[in-house]
Amino acid sequence: MAKQKTSLLNQTDKKIIRVAVYGVSAIAVGSILFFGGRAIYRKRKEGKAENLSLNDNSTQNFAKRLKMAFDNDGWWGTDVEGVRKVFTDLPSKDEFVKTVKEYKNLTKGGNLIKDLTDELTNSEYTEMQNILAAKVQKTGQKKIFDAATAISYCKRLKAGFDYKIVGLPATDKEAVKQVLNEVPTQAAWNIIKIVYYKLYAKYLEVELDSELDVFDFSWRAIINLKPKK
């Protein structure tokens, strides 16, 4: 007659094992649901940001354009003009803060500030900082030309003059031209010249003549077309 097998575990031990197994299973299922749900949520958020990025002057559009400028269609380097255009198009500092958040959604956690630091040279990054510094705080506020604005223009011009290519001195002529185009009046230009001298002990007009040649563009023509006041 076959000998009956007996378990070394009593009923209490078996109950503990069953509870433990059920507990582990519940945790595993819960983890799957949590991480799966989070992935779906993130995917939907990214998809929504992608769709909204097609709208002109939306926060998502600004974030998408910056990412595209960094990618530069697969070419080496960054489309700095594309980055500059986004910063000039931003209506306010608050909109930039929102763009940072949307950039994170579009790039699956990317950090816009870090990418700007990595993709731009020191002078380019300084230029973008000062473009942003001259913006109003909130979208819809009236922009005024004041001392802070004049200082930001001067710093942008200086960054354009201090530009380097492969370590060699150069001039970021597009950055300089962008500043000149943004100057609202000839009266404002006169203030900028005074502020520039106070900041750098150099005459701005002499700097422009030195940095630009006759085949670039006439900075005087740009200024002369401005209204007097």
C-alpha cells in the first residue's frame, strides 16, 4: 500500500503563503496598471501637444519650432535664425515659461533651458536672454521703450559683435540687423547710443561701421526710415 505524503506546512503556514502570493500578484498588477496608465497619459499629452503645435503663435507651436531648429533637418549645427525668430515672436515672458513646459511634453521630458545652453554659443545664448528680457511680463500688456529695453538692445548688439566662429572673431550680422529692425524710433536709437557708450565706453556708430562692410546692409538706412518719435 502506497505511503500517503504529508506536508511539512501546517494550515497557518499555508494561509500565510497564499496571502503573500496574492499580495505580490496585486502589487505586480497594480504596478502594471500604474506605469501603463502613466505611459498612456504621457502619450496622449505628447499627441495633444503635437497637434496644437500646428497652430501659429500657440505655445505648442513655439516649442515645436525650437525643437525643429535644434534638429535643423538633420544638418550639423543649430538653425540659430529659427531660434531667434521664435524668441522675437514670443509675446511675453509668461509665454516663454509655458513654452518650457510644452517643450518638455513634446520631447518626452526634455529640458529647454539645457538644450538652449547646449545648442547655442555664449553670444547666441546671451542674445536670446536679452530678447526675452525686453518682453512684457504678460501677453497683452503694452510694450514701452524704457532704460531696461535700451540696455537689452545694447547687450544684444554687443553679443552680435562678440560672435565667434570656430573660435575666430566674427560678427553675427543677422542678430545685429534684427536689433536694428526692432528699434521703434530715431529718438529711441539716440538713447541706445548713449546707453551703449555708458556700458562699454565705445561709440555704437563706430562699432557698426567697423563690424559691417558695405556689402552687408546699410544700418543707417534702417535707422533713417524710423519715425522721429
